[in-house]
Amino acid sequence: MHEIRIAKDLSDIVFDVAKRENLMKVTKVNICFGQMIQIVPEIFEFSFKEIIKDTIANDAGINIEILPVIMICTVCNDKFELNDIDFFCNRCGSSEIDILSGRELFVKSIEGV
């Protein structure tokens, strides 16, 4: 359950930004996870809400965006979205592929007053 650790790390970022921006209250947190992080959104959200309880972010809404895995074939340069666990190029069938995105983990934005 790496969701708890991720929730703690991201809440630290939220608190640091809120302090730096002199926010009195955090109203919304937008978070992005790459699909390869394999996060369970419900577990993350529960953990995050527990961590921010009784803080300036106590009532903040949480929006979780899951980013798809985008691959590129190093043989034919075709870019494609991974649809299953078949790591082969959709165009030429090569297994010579690199991951362009899908491993991200970040706070996209923080809203507050």
C-alpha cells in the first residue's frame, strides 16, 4: 500500500506551497498519477484525507487525474498509448520501445484563499 506514503509526500508539498503562498485555507488539490504508478485512487484519497484532517486543507476537494502510458517505438518512431500489458509497437510489432509518459506523480495545482 504505497498510497499512504505517496499521500504523505504529496500532502507535504501541499502544505509547503500553502505556506509559501500565504494561503489561509486550501480548497482544492489536483493530483496527477501516471498509469504505471498503479495507484488505487480510493485508497490514496482516503489516506490523503486522513493526513490533511485538522489542517488548513481539511475540507479541500481532491481531484485525481490518471495519465495514460505513452510509448514510442525506437524502430519506426510510432507513438502509441499502451492499451494492455503487451509491450510491442502497434505499427511494426517491434519490442524496441521506450516509455514517454505514464510514470508521473505530481501535484498539478493547489487552490485556496
